[in-house]
Amino acid sequence: MNAADVAAVRFARPTDRLDDLLRFYEQGLGLQRVDSFEDHAGYSGVMLGLPGEEVHLELTTHAD
């Protein structure tokens, strides 16, 4: 497999400070929300990226 065969890349980062990190990445770095989810097996998260790019940063938090 080479780089042309990869459809998307996602880097995930768990955090207990989701709101702070969203402010940093959205307002500070200008990333845009691509998608989000809530309470999936106790996890909630937001995917961020740049328009037209298939590389995303996923920030997740757990209810516990």
C-alpha cells in the first residue's frame, strides 16, 4: 500500500478538557469541525480538520 491508497487519516486524542482544546484548535489554529458524536459507549468527541483535506484530529472524552 502506498500513500495514494489511503482514503483518510485520523489522529485521536483523549482529554478531560474538551472545551479548552476545541477553543484552541478551532479559534487558535483555525481547524473546522468535520463531525461529532455523543455518548457512544460513554465516549463523546469532535473531529477537526482543514477544508478539502482527509486528515482529521479527533478529540474524545469519556463520561467517567
